[in-house]
Amino acid sequence: MFKKTMKMMTVVFASSMLLTSCYSYTSVVGEGAKGNAQTTAWNHYVVYGLAPVGVSDSKEMAKGATDYNVTTRQTFVNGLVAALTFGIYTPTTTTVTR
């Protein structure tokens, strides 16, 4: 009985790790990006992303543009860093396209 339970828990754990994905969301400011100039910065969070330590300012990253897109996502590298620190440090990446 114990072996069967452990095997099932191992399968569930492995499946959950394989089915994870990196999240992404995009905000359109004004009429959206007119070109393809991009500025990228990391956002710094701790405790599984619950407490912000240093978050980028999208208006500052837009460099005065009134029409731009803001995309915030957790890249593979961000997820790897979060996994290596067991979620204590959880970064995301913000990209502003103007």
C-alpha cells in the first residue's frame, strides 16, 4: 500500500512539474507600440512574489512615449532562479515596446 501511494505521489509531482508554464501579460498604453524599440528590466520579489523589493517603472522605461506596450512575464531564467532559491527570490521581466 505504501509503495503504491509513493508511486502515485511521484507521478503527480512529476506531472505537475511538467505542466507548469511561464505566465505573461501585456498592457497597451495609448494606441500601442508604433515601432519595435524595446527596453527590458527585471522586477525583484521575495516570498514567492508576494513582497516587491524593486519593481521597474514602465513610464520611465517608455522614455516619454505616449503610445507603448508593457509586457511582464516570467521567463525560463526567472523561473530557474526562483526554483534555485526555493521561491525566496522570485524575479519577473518587464519589456516596454515603443
